[in-house]
Amino acid sequence: MIFFVFLKSRKILCAVCGILLACLIGAVAVHALYGDKKNIIAFYRIEREDVLALQKIVKKVGERQNVCYEFLTLDPAQSLVLQKNIARHAKMIFVPSGFALETALDELCDSGFNAKSFISDSDSMIAPLIYSESGKKVEAVPVLSDFLLLEFNLASLLKTGNHSINSWKDVEMLASSLRGSSKSAVGFAGGDGVFLLDLLGAIAESIDGVEVYERAAKILKAQASVTPFSAEKLIASLADAEDAPLKSAVDMLKKWRKSGFIGDPVFETKISDSSYNEKLFPLSFISLSDRRKLGTISDFSSIYLPSKLTAPSRHFAAQAVYAVPIQPSSRICEVVREFMIAKNQEELSASTGFAPIVKNCQNMDRQIDDVCYWLSSTGKQNCGLGREAYFSNAQLESVRAEILKRIK
């Protein structure tokens, strides 16, 4: 018996030693990769072409500072929490708003920039600065903003007798007139779980107000951490009960499907598909940045999602890109301030398709100018439900399937 206990103890000791050795090897590997690099800028969950545009600005400042900034792109398929030990070697990280920003603030940002360095900019910015609890530090600075649009064929709208879209009834009238003219009168990236959640959240906000969006976000965050994860339970809690926060949005899309407005191709469509590369659906829900990447398409116009709510009560789905200092310094502060310069904002907007966050930008076309006006004249934007909590690719696919069950 004593011999058995001794053997068991030795096995436990060996296992513990093995774990400690693995952690030590991992730490040494991380240090070997990043420990001697003093000026790393990291990026998480930002599209490659957008990363390149951001890097261009950073490099310009680096040349002026005589500093060589190195760039690190983190794995978008993994949670930022699991990559925090690597990310902490960076001076700063660029992340989208939502769970990525919250994780960066909680896990990576120990201190921020002196608020006095940015306080004069706060009134001229569309997206908000993120301050520390004391208000003396700026912990995150927005550099770009996206926007969820409703895109439509203007000539088709005029044929209905309307000159503008002011309500969901107007949208349905246009969709009804377009029924049968294409594979689907109404289109969206139904093959993308993140976009599908974003769309439902945006429709819910437009119908029932920001309170339902916030309730849905709270449910998402709570359910995302439950083990084992159940997409069925998550979507049931979001959409099935009469008072569920996404009930109105799901019911509207279900009605459109039954009325023949939404065709089968929509449910597998992704933004990279030829249906978006070649032309838009006659009525399309699409983000500003994705829409801009398609180039000029004649006879199409874009608006925000309609609502009976007044402008101050609206909270649009508009994901922003934030710069978060991890090891703040005067040099990193100078890098961030470079992004506040109107000329650089205009250049970034042209390169990425995002809207600038500085209000005094010039040389903006009608679409960008409209989005900037909508954002500056309404309440604080939300990041989109698909970005409120981290889900693996497999979880997102199961969430998408559960949503489509309720729409088809």
C-alpha cells in the first residue's frame, strides 16, 4: 500500500514537472521570438488590406522618429486571451470594438496615454475615446469606423412612386416590386455567422430600440462562456419567446422569406462571393467597408436602417477600429496622434473603405459624408452583435444554422 502511494506520488510529481517544463519552454520560445524586439505593433481581427493601410501610417511616423516598428498579426481564429502573453510584448495593439477591445483593455492595457494629450480631440471625433476610471488616462483611441448600410437600386425605388426610404414599409414595398426580378430581391451575407448576428441586432435596434440590443448582447456574453456551448439554447433565448430581444428581427426576416423577398442563395452567400463581387442584390444589407471594396456601382444608393425612433435615440451598428497602448510612451502617443490628422484619415478611408472618425475631414464623397453625419448626429454606436462575444468558427457556424432554421 505504501509502495502504491509512493508510485502515485511520483507520477503526480512527474506530471507537475512536465507541465512546468512545458510552460518554461513556451516562455523561452515567446521571449526568443519577441523579447528583443522593442517596437512591436500588434493587430488582431483586422482584415489584411486594412492592416497594411494602418502600417503605412505607423511606418511614416517611424521614419520621422528614426524608429523601426515591427508588426505582429495575431491569430483571428483564437481568442485574444489565449494570445495575451505574446501580445504583451507589443507597444500597442489595433483591435475592433466589441469583445476584442474589451479583452485588450482588461488583459493588456495597464495604463494609458495622458488624457491631456487627446482631450482637445474628443469633441471632433465621431467614435468615443475610452478613458480610465479616473478619467486621467486615455486607454483606447478610435482610428476608423464602419457602418451597416441598406443599399438599394435607386431606379427600382423610383418605379414604386417613392423617392426615398423612410420606413420598413417602404423597404417592403420596394422588395415586393423586385420579387422575381433576380434570384433574391433582398440580399445579405447569410453564410457569415458574424454578419447574421450583426444584422439581427441592427434590425432589432431599429424596431425596438437600443435596450433590446443591449439585452441580446448580455445574453450572448453569458452564453458564450457556458460549457458545453449550445447554439440552440443561445438562439432560443434570443429569438423564441415573445419578449426575446431578437424576436421582432427574426420574425421580419421570416415574413420576407415567406413573401418571396429572400431567395435561397442568400443563406449561403458570403461577401467574397461572385454575387457581391459582380453586383449587389437589388436590396442589400452590407457594411460600408465591404460596399466600398466593390467599387462604383451605378444607380445604387445607401441609407441607414429606417426606424420610428428619433435620431438621438438611434444607436447604429458601426464597428470601430481602436488603438490600445500596451506599453505607452511619448513615441507611441505620437504614432496615435498621427492617426488624428485629417489628411491621414482621408487616406485611410480611401484605402480601407471605413469612415474617418475625425469630423473635419475634407474631400469625402457623398456616401462617406452621409455616414459621418449619421454617426455624429445619433447616439453612441454599437459594435454589432457578432462582435460582442468571442465564438470559435465552429460555434459561429452552429449559431448561423440555428438562426436560419427560424428564418427559412
